Amino acid sequence: MIREFLAEGGASLVVIAPHPDDESLATGGLVQAALASGARVTVVMLTDGDNNPWPQRAAERRIWIGAGDRERWGVQRRQEARAALSILGVPDASIRCLGFPDLGLTELVSADADAAIAGVCEIFRDTNPTVVAVPSLSDRHPDHSAAHVMCCLALAKCDLRPRLLSYMVHGAASALDREFELGANACEQKMRAVAAHRTQLMLSRTRIMAYAERPECFAIDFGAAAGMKLPANARLPWRISRLSASLASLILVTNDRAWRIAIQADDAAARNEESPRCVRDADGWLWLRIPEHISATSPAFAKLAGRIASPWIYDRWGWTRLGA
């Protein structure tokens, strides 16, 4: 089925990569198949992967990493991505780099969703994609799940309805995902492309190559950009303790609004009926309550986020799509 999407007349594939190397790890075979089918391919690097201090310390034999050092590292990672994509057959002119903050996509989309998706919208309008490959909403890396949110909001803003292919890097693919089979030559080219990301292999070769050797699997979503009426009272997929509730808040975003909501006890009096509320019931489940006057013309996503910064990169709770 996916190959049929790529072979349609006027097919245009856009690959959304949160960091340089995701494009090769997750879609190296898909990109080759799209080009072989005559489809236009555009690869979007959301960040330069510059917030990656340990490989940089090892490569440059330094302890302190300043802003200038990070910028230089980001340039190097971007160059590696261009080399990798050249191996896959993608020219420089088909690569877009947005330079968003590495490990900062969640903050970007939750602070100002409309501004965050402006650059992605521009690319979608230019390319008019029929297929978009994007990280899974369930990916444990916060930049990956936030990239999914940004992509869906941007598609809604542009009023586009391509097939969305969600891929998993940090986590296990779902049993319902479709495997995209690669021939021997495509596998060889993909592994060469991954090897071009030399900085990422310095300290994590075993892990990165294990990602690369997994089958490429995609969940297919035909309604990624569909909007909905926000539910008046929806139970969220998180059950947490009182202590966790006191140390967390709820992020709610649509393509033109973003809220950061404190968690209240279920019996707390509503202080502001103009804004959404998040309450914790007696059993620990979280509920989202939306005033009637608030509606959405785009997908809506919610995320439980801790208020205290953690040294652990991977996401504890992740995002959920309301009404999905």
C-alpha cells in the first residue's frame, strides 16, 4: 500500500526529521523507494542536533561546551545529514533545515503553537505533500513526539490532507504498523547513509546500528489534520499520585492556542470558567474540562509535564491526541 502511495502521479513525500540521522535511521528505505517511483522528496530537519554534548566532548577532547561550540557541532551534524541524504539520492536543494532548539521542541510548541508551526507550514505549502513521514506520537524522545504534534497542527493550518506515515525510533513499533520491505541494495545504501553520521556512532554505534537494522515500519493515518470539537469532560490516560500532581502541569495545544494548566483536586472550586481545567479525581485519574465557548478547528493534543527539570532525556508521560 505505501509503495502505491509513492507511485501515484504527482506524488510528493516530505520526511520530518527531529534531528540529523533520524531521516536515515527511520526512512532511508522509504526515501529510496519514493525517488525510484518518481516522487518528489523533501527532507525537513527540525533541529541541527547541536545539544549533544557527550559525543562532542569525546570528539573534541573538551569538558566545557559553550554556545559557539554547540553551533559548530550543529553545522557538522547538518553536513553529515547532507552527506547521508546524498547517498540516498536526495540533493541539497531538497533539504530544509529549520534550526529549532535541540531538546526544545516541546517548549517551542507549548509556548506559542502558531509561531512554532509557521516554518513547517511554509514548507508544506511549497511542497504540497501527498505523503508525510513523521515521528510517532508515542516515541519516547520528547523532540520526536513534539514533532508529530507540530506536523499535524501545520497540516491543519495549511488545510492539507496527505497520508501520514508515523515511524518509531525510540520505542517499539505497534503490531498494527505496516512493514516497508527493503531489497538488498536499498538496505546497503541505507546502512552507508547511517554510517555517514559519524558523530553519532562515536559513543553509540551499537545502539544506532540496532535502530538502523530494524525493519522500517509505519502507522498510516488518513485523518491526521482533522479538527474536532474539544470534549467538555475527557478522562486523560494518566493516573498519578497527589505528589506527582503537585509537581506537574498539563499542556494543551491546538494550531492557534496553547495552555499550561495547573492540576487541581476534583473538588476544587473552578477559579476561571474561561479557561480549560485539569483535575485529579479520587482514584488519581486526570480529567480535562473545557468551557463550552472553546472549540478547535485543528487536532488538539495534551501532554503531562513535570515542573522540575530532569536529567533523563526520554519522556515519562508523552502526549495524547484528544478524541483519537
